[in-house]
Amino acid sequence: MRPAAPCGDRAASCRRGLNAPPAAAAATTMRVMVRTLRGERVALDVDGAATVARLKGMVMAREGVAVDAQRFFFAGLHLDDDALPLAHYGVRHGSVVFLSLRLRAAAEQYAPAVALS
């Protein structure tokens, strides 16, 4: 006996692309956990088509970290293209994304002001 096709009874329409998963993913909301610099987990609800840039904006609003200072990592990958959707990197509901700071931006944001004479 052959295993059932992944699309079930809709196999023919699935092969033609009529039931495209990305469209379904875009309509859903997922909860992504962001591990902050302090080691805390922050739950953020994003839509399935959310981009890395959208996640950065949400973290800036919630944690106060400037967008240009943020770097995200997931499953050993640097989420380096702000225009790509999180799903491109494999991020899905319940995923934990790690926040890091860009070294130059972090130094500028968190270094004490020093007066040079």
C-alpha cells in the first residue's frame, strides 16, 4: 500500500499550486519568542508573512533597542536580510529567535559619553 499524498484528496490541485502553503502562512498569526540581551524571553505575535524588519520594529517598540543595532539569530543562522520573511529562515510559531547587538551600534548606544579636550 502506498502512503497517502501530502495533499490528501487534493493532490492534483496541490501539484498545480492551487493550495500554496505560503498564502496560508501569510494569513496566520504566530508567536515568536525573542531572547533579549538580558536573557529574558519576550513573546511577540507576528503575522505569517512578517519580515525581519517588522520583527526589528516590534523589538524596538518593546525593548527600546535601535533597529540598526539589532541582529537576530535562529538555528545558527544570521537573519541578515531585513526584507525577507521570517519563514524564509525557518522561523515558525513557538520559535525562539536570539537578539544580539551590532558591535559598532552597541558601542555608540551604550558607551558613556567621553569629553575629549
